[in-house]
Amino acid sequence: MSLNRRNFLKTGAAGAVAAPYGFMRTAQAASTIKVGVLFSLTGGLSIIEKSLHDATLMAISEINAKGGAKGMMIEAVVEDGASDPKTYNEKASKLVIQDRVPTVFGSYTSASRKAVLPVFEKRHNLYFYPTYYEGFECSKNVVYTGAVPNQQLSNFIPWIIKTLGKKKFFIVGSNYIYPREMAKVSKILIEKNGGEWIADEYLELGHSEWGSMVNKIKTSGCDVVLSNVVGDSVVAFYREFKNQGLTHDKLPICATVTSEIEIAAMGAEYAVGSFTSFPYFQAIDTDINKAFIERYRAFVKDPKAVTHHALESSYFQVFLWKQAVEKASAITPDAIRDAVKGQEFAAPNGHVKIEPENLHTYLTPRIAQWLPDGQGKIIDAYPQPIKPLPYVAYGETDSNPFCTAKGLDTAKLKI
């Protein structure tokens, strides 16, 4: 690779270029460090993803206000995934190859994460993914900061059966990998805890006509609905549920996706009495979280803006990355990835830590019931964060990990 003087100055004031992508080798190589920010700012998923984008930029702004990362200002290179996996792949390639960023923060759905994964694995780059997801993935190029099934379902399903006394589940979701894999985990837990699932149904992501599906739920004989519905379909589903006369006191929706932002979009009256399991709710009553909410509202210039789990993960993961950059020997994806292992942070949801072996995050499981003001009342919570087990549905335990720094032990999978 040859560099003339003009291109050399563009690359950095004092540093050598780390072939083949031009990552900075030392903290002195430039006064800024670029990162990719890749969320859907348009399309059906923008209802959620715009808030993840905002939380990421807020974290970058706060870090820059205190001197940046390793003495460098963080420069966000923003791209729009447009709620389309193909677009996500193209934008990820652009960020990694053309913009030469050593890290990208992005994605909400598993479909978009799967779309960009080949880019990061082929190019040996690093992706921070903030959304709760279905597990069943073990990549050395992704840091996962949202909940995995043992942090969202392993507490929820037994609670529904034993505390609510509901045993006949109608499982409904959007038609892509996350809802289908979450249903797989749920069925195992339902049967293990003495319940039964009587239906497992899907509609396309973004689907807005829920009349037939809700009628099917009404006539199914179920006593609880487990919802893995995603995006703006959540709004249509809950509204149709109420419009057909169903109430959450008799037939509750218990969701793995519905958060403060969907409830704000649909109107709180449609969700009152229903439940969601997440590690983070806006209702967490701590000084750290209250201050976080106020800063976020100020940042987006909306005094009524709501916070939610994927938003909060989008925020704190930037600080984990910043700590890794300051520890890393070089500003390269490999060096940052190695340095992020074991990083800890006092996040709005509580203490978080990156598990060194599988690059997932220790989080605290919580369950909330939705109130008339659109906020969740936390009615069940673990006393401390628990270890992330992305393969819990296949027999993974604390003492028997499947995903380690060496990779996935496929011999242990029980498919």
C-alpha cells in the first residue's frame, strides 16, 4: 500500500497505517477515532431504532465532553439500515471497507444482525449489538449487550405458570429468526414447568392486520399469550386485542419485546395489566437511572421521551467500548475485542459485565406489569446480574459452557 503525503495526512498526523484497513496503531495516531452507528432511521423499525441511534450518539457526546477515548474525540459515521437486512449488509460493508472504522454499533433485529455478521467476520471487524436476542450465536466479532433467553425467559415462564397460574400458552410472533428461536426456548421451559403450548403462530414483520390472529387467540382455549411480536406490529396487535374485547386481567399478554416505546406509540390503555420481561425498565428507582432518563430527554429535546432496554444497552455499551479502547494496546478491532473482555460498568439497569468467554453481558432479569401511565411496575427481580448463556435452550449451563473464547463446541448441541 503506497501513501502520498496528502493521503498520509488524511490518515493521521503521526501514525502508521495498520494494513489492510488503516486502523490506528497508537493513541497518538490521530485526534479522532471513527466509529460506525448503524440503525434504521427510516422504515417500519425506525419506531424503535431511532431511539437506539439517539442513545448511542448521546453516549458518544458525553464521552467526548469528558475528553474522549484515550485522548481522542469519537466521530460517529452514521448510516441508515432502512429496516432492511440487505441495506444493513451494504451499509456495514461501507463502514468497514470505505470508512475503515474499527467498531460499529448497530442493529435491532436478529435479521439485520445476521445480515451484517458475514461482513464483520470476513473483515475481522467488531460489532456491538445492543438488543435482547434469541441466543444460538457465538461470534468472536460481536459484543452482545442485550439479554439472552436465560436472562429473559428462564425467569419469565416459571413465573407465569407458578405466580399467575396460567398454563395454556398461545405463542405469537413476527416471522423471522428471533421470534421463532424464542418460541423454541419457551416451549422447552413451558413443558419443563408443567404448562402446555397450544399454538405457535406468526405474521410477517410489519404486519398491521391482526383481526384474524386475535380471533384465533380468542377461540383457542389459551389462558395466556406469549408475545414475540416486534416493531410497529406490536402497536397493531395490542390495539386489536383490546378492540376485540380481550382484557389482560383475564387473558394477559406476556411479552419479550413490548417496551415503553411501543406502549407510548400504541397508547397506555391498550397494555394496562400486561407483562414484559427485561433487564431494564424506565421505572428502575435509582439515582443513576433517574439521571440517565433526564439526560436522555434533554439530549433528544423531548421532556416526555421514554427509555427502554435496547436503548439503555445502546447507551452503556459505548462506555464499555471506551474503557476497552483505553485499555487496548492499539486502536484495532482485535485489540479492542480483547480489551473489552471482563469490562464492567455501572449502567442505569445496574452493574453490567462482559463475559470474557462468550462476549455476552451479565444482566439482572426483571418482570414488570404495565400501568395506566405507560410505565412498568417492577414486580419481580433477581438480586444480582446473572451469567449470559446463549445456548441455554440446548443444555448450556454455568458450569458447562458451549460458547467460549475458543469458539462454539458443536458437539454439545442438542438440536
